[in-house]
Amino acid sequence: MSRALALAVTAFAAGFGAVAVLRHRSFYTGRFDLGNMTQAVWSTAHGEPLAVTNLAGEQTNRLASHFDPILALFAPLWLLWPSPEMLLVTQAIAIALGALPVYWLARKHLGSERAGLGFSLAYLLFPATQWLALSEFHPVALACPLLLFAFWFLDEDRLVPFAVCAALACTTKEEIALAVAGLGLWYALARRRRVAGITIAIAGAAAAALALGVVGHYNDGGDPFAGRYVEVGGSPTGILKTLVTDPLTIVRAAFDLDGLTYLLVLLVPLACLPLAAPLALLPALPDLALNLLSSTDTQTSIHFHYVAPLVPALFAAAIFAAARFNRPIAKPLVALVLVSNFVLGAIPLWGAIPGGEGLQANAALVSDHDRTATRALRLIPGDAVVSASNSLGAHLSDRRRFLSFPIRADATWIAVDERSPGYLDRFAPGPYAIAIARLRRDPDWKLVFDEDGVLVFRRESSAEAGTP
């Protein structure tokens, strides 16, 4: 591995890890989603595997939302570094390491150290990769490097390390096993390893069915995200039925303006090369379909974690496509990909240069208001049941019970930021303000901190009982 690649990987991990931490300290993270992951890891470290409090205030299991048991592996790290910042930094390091299999694949198939370095740098500069490191913390983000390593090991016919990486990837989200199934199909068709490839595909499909069954079990047989697909059928069988009976509905949902823009943003930085190696895109198809058919806007945006399973297939396909050209043409293609990603992926510079990303440009700037909020939250005991607004939640979720304001239930402390609405109220802040006004008038609650819109309340009965 070249020194330049080592430096690039280290710079990405350090830089994006630091930016992610600063975004957390400036309260750009929230109960949804960093707080959810924090509580699951904290609970596991304290003997209750993946236990969380849901939006209704009920104690449940993280697996009721997503099949991401890989969170349990973070429990030992939590004991060493008990902070949500550990999750953010670990995520940045893991994503950075994805540059290694990109380098190895490109060096092998393009026969050039420089081509390998070019593609690995393009991966680190790819806008979707960079936003993946900044989109709070999500276990599925780890699928990006794991699937890249799986691609490399499968390309090398090293089935044992492939199986390890693929199995770990399957524990990051329920549908990732379908990406593994896609890898099996690629191996069978493109590498002509039919028996092994079909076996991998069947195993991946079976793992996906098992993962979905686990989520259904913990969620009383329901799908917590079915509402995103009501327009196209609302369930896998419903979508298949719509595809047969009304295929135009599927086409309109997938390839509307948002969908087409999404595809362009993913393909243009790679000079549309992935389209020339369609078999390598098979692992991306399940998540790409889920994103394009969803009515949730965030799924067709590179600024969120939904791109994680797409990036590996896009880069593998781009490398395989470039390798089909003779060397004099391949070199300019690699240079074009690298330059495109440098221009389009200058997220750390944001709006400082032409083409820099303008979204959340000030998210890593810790303000006086943020420091006030940090000071206020120190008043809350670590073992207290807390109800808090979403923006404060990621800083308070390392406890057994955490409630989303305005739910009070058995909370003994409440923390809210009048400047930032709760999770359910972010699109209609009126009820949020009314709930705070009612809380101010409630004699059972004492306001113990009121500064710059940050409010902390303590239940009077808990004070009488001797709660600090």
C-alpha cells in the first residue's frame, strides 16, 4: 500500500471523525438517530442486549426497528470510551478503510499502482462517501466498507474471508443480505463460479428473510416502514402485484425528478462508468429499488445513510468498466473520475470554493447556545429517567429509559430547547411550544435551568424523595 494512500485514509478518518464529533457537540445529531444507537450500545454494555425506549415511551428492542445486531459489538468499546463520540469516530475510521479494497481492486484490474491510488482517492472524495461519514451514526454505514472487502475477497476467490465480511455486513441492516445475494449472482455470472455463486445468492436471500422475520417478531409481525411504500403496494408482495398489474406506477415512482436526480448525483462523479459493467451493480439493486420507490425524500438523497450499500457496487462496477478499455484510454478515465470527485466532493470546504457543498455549512461550529445546552445537561443525573427534545436526545440517551418530549410518563427530568422542535413536532412546531407552555405552568415540575431557550425541569416529587 502506498504512503499516499495511507496518508489519505488517515486524513479522512481523522478529518471526518473530528467534523462528526463537532457536529455532535453543536447538537446537529439527535435522539433520532444517534441517540437510538447510543442507548442500544449502552444497554448492551450494561447487560440488556440492544434494549431501547421507543417513540411511545415503551421499553423494547432495537431489533423491532432494524436488524442491526452489529451494535452489540460496540459494547466493549463503550466500556473503554463511554460516549456517543466513540460511535462517530469508529464509523469514520471504518468508512475510510473502505479505500483499501478499492485500491486493491483497481490496481489488480487496471494493472497500475497509480490507477489504484486514483480510484481509492476518488472513493474518499466521493460525495456520498463523505456524507455517509457525517450522517450521524448508523450501523448500515459499516456495510459500505464490509461489502467492499467482500467484493475484493470474492474477486480473489477467497471464500472464507469473504464469508466473514459478508456475514458481518448482514448484521448491519435487514436488507443487506440481499446485497450479499447480489454478490453471489455477480460471482456466478461474471466470474463463472456458478455453484459457489448460486450458493451465496441462496444464503443471502435466506438471511434476508430471517432478518425480516426477526424485525417482524419484535415488532408484533408488522413492518415499521411499510408506510413509505403505500403508493406502490405497501409490502414486498404488494409491490410485486403492482409491478404486474400497473407497472407504470412503479416507473413513475422510481424515475420521477427526485429519482433521476439521485441517479445522476451517484453516477456523474464516476463518469457514468458503472453503467458499462451492469453485473457488478447487482448487489446495489435491492437498496436502489427501496430508495427509488420510497415516498421518504431522504432515501433519494446522498446526504443520508441510505447510500451505504450502493457505494461498493458503484465503485466495483466503475473499476471493472475502466478495465475493459485499453490502457491509453483507461488512464484518462481514472483521472476524470478523480477530478470529478475532487470538484464535486469538496465537502470539508463546503461553500468556500465554487462547487463546494452549501448544506449544513455551519454544522460543525459550536456556538454559545450549544455550550449553554451542554452546561444545562450536566445538571441531569446519569441514572434519571429523562424526557427531552430530539436535538438534546443524543446527549442524554446513555441510560436505561429515555423519553421523547412531550411524553413525560415516569420521567423525573425534562430537557427541551425552545429553538429546536421535537422529533414529531419538527414539521409543525406549534404543539411543541404549547407543550412547553403547559410544562411551565405545571406545579409538579420545577424549572431549574432557563437560559438562551434551553430549559431543564425537575419533577418536584423526585426532589422531595431525595433525588439530587
